[in-house]
Amino acid sequence: MLDAGCGTGRVGVELRATGWTGNLIGVDISTGMLARAADQGYDRLIEASLNAVPLDDCLLYTSDAAD
């Protein structure tokens, strides 16, 4: 699962608390926010703009919540 704009990692904590055991990738443009998210349950943290996320080794599925 991709947490786009993961910030402090709160979503990682909440998702792991539900029992989620899948891969969790956090992306944020801020080094400071990624440092705060580092111990929040993410398998991988990436410093990048959401316009240029380097995930060539991943298959991403997206959905529109309105669908």
C-alpha cells in the first residue's frame, strides 16, 4: 500500500493497528517528516515529490473513491 504524503506516519500506525501485514510504502517530500515516520511501521520510506515517485519496481493500482 502506498501512503502518498505520509507526513509523520500516523496512517502507518493506524493501519498496522488494524492488523495489516502487507507492504506499506510511505512517500513524502520532507526529510523531517520522513524522519518522524521512520519508526511507524513502514516497510519503505521514499523522499520524493508525488509528481516523481521512483517506484519502477512496484505495480501500483489506483482507484477513484467516487467509483
